[in-house]
Amino acid sequence: MLKISELTVSFPSTGSPLPVLDGVNLQIEAGEKLGLVGESGSGKTSLALTLMGLSPGEKQGSVTFQGEELLEKNNREWEQLRGGSISMVMQQSGEMLTPVLSLGKQVAEPYLKQYPGRKEEAYRRTVSLLKQVGLGESYVHRYPYTLSGGEVQRSMLAMALITEPAFLILDEPVSSLDALTREEILQLLKNLTRNCSVLVISHDLSTVARLAERTAVLYSGCLLEKAPTEELFQSPLHPYSRALVRAYPTLEGVKELQGIRGEVPSLSFRPRGCPFHPRCTQTLDRCRRERPILEEAVKNENGGQRMLACHRGGVVELLRGRDIRSCYPLDGGGNGRAGYLEAVRGVDVYLDEGEVYALVGESGSGKTTLGKSLAGVDIPNEGEVYFQEKAINKMSRKEARETRRCLQMLFQNSGEALSHRFNVHDLVAEPLVIQGIGDDLSRRKAIERSLDWVRLPRDEDFMHRYPHQLSGGELQRVALARALVMEPRVLVADEPSASLDASVQAKIIKLLLHLQNERGFALFLITHDLALAARAGDRMGVMYGGMIVEEGPSSRLVHRPLHPYTRRLLQAAPTLELPPEEPSHASISGTENSTLQSTADQLQANSSGCSYAKVCHWSSAICFREKPPLREIGSQKVACHHLSAELQTIKHR
Amino acid sequence: MHVNYWDEIKKDRLGKLGVILVTLLVTIALGAPLLAPYDPWAYVAPSLSPPCWSHPLGTNEVGQDILSELIYGTRTTLLVSVSAAIFSTTVSLVVGIMAGIFRGTLERIILRLIDVMLVIPVFLVALLVAAYFQPGMVTLIVLFSLLLWPPGTRIIWNRVLSLKNQGHFTAARQFGAGTAYLLWRHLVPELYPLLAVNFIQVVRRAVFMEAGLAFLGIFDPGAKSWGLMLHYAREFVFTGSWTWWLLPPGLAVSLTIIAFALLGYSLESALDPRMRRQTYAEN
């Protein structure tokens, strides 16, 4: 019905014209609800105004509405269209009503403009619409200044709908309203706009999520991604979409909010190439040169047409471990007589660009071993680790060197990981020295920059201190500075805060996450602390006895744990509140009475079946016989033979 | 664990004494030509003359000044023992690291060899071998080096095993460090205190063995050595000259061994955290 192609809108300025919209392609079918999200200044409203013929800018490209070209229309034609078959609910609607006319007159105005003289009909329609939007007949005679914000919004909606438009634009329809009013208005919008096509413009993701079937992401005048709304918010492909979703506060989310690094580019200094590249963490040379085109994305397999404008094909997968198995000889010093302890039993795990993956598990569950395999410190006995889709142990020397640079590990117990014979300068310089990067001067600069990042002093005195002169928190920062000095793409952090007291721990973790956001590296966070993992991780994996038993978005895992072990962990999660009087929930108390095994037991117990079988309340013969596969349930993955039917149904919701 | 060993030794009174004595000995050895009143090989006075002002320790059976002999003997003793210690410690270091790093068959061979060597009575072997070859200074140095490496090797091997799994090794490997870098920047520096202690122990044993062999007459007869002096003086005990001829070199040997022992013990206690805590408690 509405087709926008290669639309460029620019405003004249002293220099070259400033494009607000840059080659936008968009299509809205009859009856479709399309959302448009983006930060302020991304050109959302300019697009809306252009569609209404109200934009003063220089326009290029074409916009066709019901087969007619809109950009070539003159003012009179526009007046026919506006408030007729296209109408709009403006931002800051309070200012759109004039205080000198009664509400009824203002609501009827567009209709009278279309059909002059049909006052009876206009009045009838006004009253019925006001009723529909929840305002009584008495409101016809009231003046705008006697109305509350919600009522103004309702009457604006009535005004927009009075001509029964085929296409309705909602620009920030509920942004300035309180939560309950917003909810009512949203419901209203949903009901009243059933028959027309709608373009919902908002910076507020939840509004769009409620109203739109499909959503497009606008950034700096360019469309970056377009997808079915639910998919877009569940699994955004473009780094910018992901960042938007991350920055949005919800009640379900357990992760700390993260802003998007950098600032929205100003109109006059729009970057060449991909508009997002200065803030993107996976920029290639090509991103700086060429503008990506909105194309069909290949990544998604189940349904929905997804469009994406990214040279990298969306968020890149940086690290993948495939079927990793690691064993340690039990004793007898490697002569193979005593048998092996399977520390990691066939784990598949991946880490996306700029993502935080938190791996939780008790000590001895194989977390560190897995982390070391992923960081390339140890070579797993079986399975492969891929960095940017190349197997680490099959790389050429040069590639391996480069990978070493990109893949850093922050070791458990920084006191031990830092040689006490090196001073701070030498410690932080060590990776550079080993890799032979730079000369003394440039190394010094890199070291100072790295120390700045972790907020340590960089003066001569501090540079010459030795580890035994530093506190635990400082040591951890030095270790972090050392890992960051090479500007890695992936950081595997093994219990980065375990040995620190709570306040220092909070500082280190905040610092780590802040740096993760700013520097954009992917973080593989290994911890035994579930609360910490939930706070830090985008995704979370729960490990027990060398298996990942459950995996999924942190919020899902915390609010709806599926595996019995995850539930157990959640129950044992640290809390400052007194435990409530134990109610006798059969399902919960069932898991309570089983005692956990020792580490060796954990790993040895069940070499063929489920690691958790011995402790699990629900285990049966099959648990001891077969290792449960990791099954997808919604956005979660669980490895358990005994997922009840109730849980299975979640998939279909 | 970061310890300033020098401070630790200075805190220990006996250790301090050891340092002073060793310094004194080294000074004497280095400054022998200046300190000695006479050329120890020259005939300077009637043989077997008792102490007098010009010859404080008298002369020996061929009329050489005993004090000068004693001073030059310090040179020989220290040269032999320190060289032997340097070589044997180097062997310990290399072999110990090889065993610890490469493991496997090589390690097993080295360890069994050490076991065998530890069982052999070192002094007896030294005696036989030295008696067979021409027992010059070089022979003794080589001999001692070959005989005294096993105990140190074993300690170093042990330490390497525990060191190489420490975090900073793993970290350096993760940064892409090669074996050479790991050895030089991470492993060997960690071994310095062990090497120092081992070095001093070997010096001590070498001093004793050198004196012993020379006392039994197995040494270049022309050289000046405390052991040789004892060897010759023993034959003239009946003249009553032992107080100024036999006793001084004997005391010198004892003093040297004690000096190195004191130094060694205080270093060792500085190394061992449990022993160190005791010294802190005393202060």
C-alpha cells in the first residue's frame, strides 16, 4: 500500500545539504502494523513528516501511496490526503490542540475539511469516536486545558481516526504518559487501528513491541534491520539492534543496563560507509568504505522475513567450542594405568561478538578446564575450538599468533598469575614483549592506556611496584590491564572476583562490564556465583559434572529454570534476606534432601549417563544409561531426560 | 611470595657473621700477593724455625714462610671450591630443568642416575679417581663438579615441577611465549634462591673434600693448599711445631666451612617461610 524507495531527505545548510534520511526503503502492506525504532535524532520523525507532506527538506527518491506518487503532489492535493486517508498522531500532542476551541470542534475539524458542510455527520462521528476512546459525550464541549495528558492523547487519537484513514502514523503515541495510562492507550490503539495500516514510531521498544507486527530499526537516517517484532527483540541480528535491546530496562531483565558506546553522529559529520561503524565493535575496513544495503538475512532459519544491513551479516560468532572433551589422568603420572577423570564431557558452546556469556557451576564442575580450552591455553582431548570460524589448533603460525593476541584469559587467582619478580610495568608489558609488538615508547603508551582503562595510577612510582606491594583489588586490575593491553576480541575471565571482598568485587565486575561495553570485546565469564552471573551475563550456561545442563538468556534462566540443578543453584543463591518459613512445596522440598557429591564423584560417577543423575530427585534408569542431549525449549536449552510435559508446551507459546 | 633475601640474612645474627667471614676469606684470596709477606715458594729462612717477628708462623721443613703459605692456600681452596660449585650448580640447573620440563623417559633416566650417584660414597670415588689421574687443580674441579651435582639437581627438578604449573607460566604461555622465554624470564629467576643455597652447600663440601684429599697427599705437591700443609705438618708433629704449623691451616679449613655453613643456613631459613616466621617472631 505504501512504498518508500530510496527516500533521501536533506536540509539545506551553509555547506552541503545535510541528509536526515539516507536511502530508506520501506514497504507497508494494507492492514500491516510496522514499528520504527531508533534513538532520538535518527530521523524517525522526519520520515513521518515526509509521509505527511510536512517536511520542509529536499526530497529525493519516491514514496507511492495506493499507487500514487506522493512526493510530486502539490499543496492542495496534500490537503486532501492529509487528514483523509493518511493521518497522524503527533508527538507532544498537548501542543496540537488549541485552547480557544472546544474539543468537539477540534476533533471534527479534519472531517469537515474533507466534507465541508456535513456538520450533523461530523458531530455524530465525533461523539461515537470520543466514546470509543473512552471519553464521554460531555467531552465535546470541554476545552483542552481541562483535560489530563491521557485524555488529550485519547482525543488526538479520535481526531486522527475521524476520517477513517487507510494509513495512520503514530509518533511516540504514549511516550509522555504514566505506565497505567500508557497501558490503556496502547490497548485502545490496538483495538481501534485494527483496520488500517499503522506506522508506529517510538524510541520506546515496549510500545513498538505491543503494537507492531514487524519492526524496522532506523539509525542516523539509514535502516539497519527489519524483522518480525518478536524475533527482533528476542534475537537481534544487527549489533545496533542488540545494543538497543540491551539498553532497554524491563522487569524480566536481570542484567545491568548498558548504554551504547559513543554518541549518535551529528548530521554534519555523518560517517562514511556504514553509519554505525564508529560505535560498532566488529568494524572492518569495508564498513568504513561502503554503505551496507538492506538485504535478506540468511541467519534465521525458522520463519519470518528478516532484513539486515550489515557487511558482517549481523553479530559475528567469535568463538565456538564444538564437542569439547578434556580428561585428566587420575594418578600414576601420565602412564595411563589409572584411568582418566573426564573434566569436560562433550560441551558445545559459542560466544558472539560483544556478548557476555556467564558460565556458572560449583567448583569441580569443569568450568576452568572449559575456559582454558576456549582460551587456547590447553588443548582439549577431543573437539575443536574455532576462533572466527577457524580451528585454533589447525592454524598456521601467523594466524595462531594473531589469535593469541585476540584471545586473552584472565586467570583465577591473579596473585599467582602475576610473577612476583616483575614490576607493574613489566607485568603489563609482558604480552607485548612476548609478541614483539612495538618499541619501548609505543609499549609504554599502550601500558599507560591500559592502566587508564582499569583506573590504576600510571605514574613512575606505581609502575615500579611489585605485586607484593599491591592489594588484591589492585592485583586483579593489573592482571586485567595485562589482558587488555593487546586489545583482545575475546576475554575469558576465570572467577575474576572470587577472592575479593564484596565491595572490591563489585568494583572489579563493574569495571569489567564497563570495559566490555566500551571496548566491545566478548566476555566469557566463569563464576560460581549465580547472582553475579545473572547480573553480568547476556546468556548464561549452567555446568555440572562436565556437562552444560542448561543454557539460555540470563533472565530466562533466573525466572524460569528448567533443569533441576539450576533450580537447586537458584535456591542456594546468596541472599541477604532471612529464608522464609519453609512451606511444604512437594516439588521444592523434594530436591532439598539429596546431598551433593564430592567433585571426584561428580565426574567419575556416571561416565555414560547424566552427570546429575546420582543426585537428581527425578532420575531413572535412562539417566544412568544415556547422556541427555541439549534440547531447545523456547530460547533456553536444557539437557534432561525428564522434562515434564508442562515444560515441553512452553515451546509452543 | 616475595622475599628480600639480603634483608633476611642481615636480620639473622649468625648469617651476618657468615657474610663477614666469607667476605674476609674472599678478600684474603684476592689480595694474596699484597697480603703475604713472602713468596710462599721461596726459601726465606732456615727450615723449621719457630715463630718470630719476621715470620709470625715460622717456616716449614724447606724454609718457606708458613703465613704466606696459609694466605696463598686460601686462593687454592676458594678457587677449587667455587669453580666446582659453579660447574656443578650449572649442571644441576640444566639437568634439573630438563628433567622437570621434558618429563618422560629422560626424567626417569636422570632420576635413577641421581639415586645411584647419591648411594656412591663421593669421597672414596674422589680419592680413587684423583689418585689415578694427575691430581692437579683442574682435575679436582672437574671431579668435584661431576660428583656434587645430584642433590641440587633433585631439589631443582622438584621445584620446577611445582613452578611450571603456576599461574604466571600458564599466562605467559597464553600470550604465546616460547620455551626459551619461559625459561629465562620465569623459571630461572624463580630458582635463584635455590641456586644460591645449593651453590654455598657445594662450596662447603668442596672445601672439605679438597682439604681431605690434599691431607691424604692426593694433590699437586707444588701447589699451596691448606690440606697439603696439614699433610706435611703431620710428619713433623714430633718437633712440636704443630701449634704454628698444623693448627692454623686446620683452623682455616674449619672457619671456611663454618662461614659458608652459616651463610647457607641463614639463606635457607630465609627461603623457608615456616622457619622465617620464627625469626620474625623473635624480633
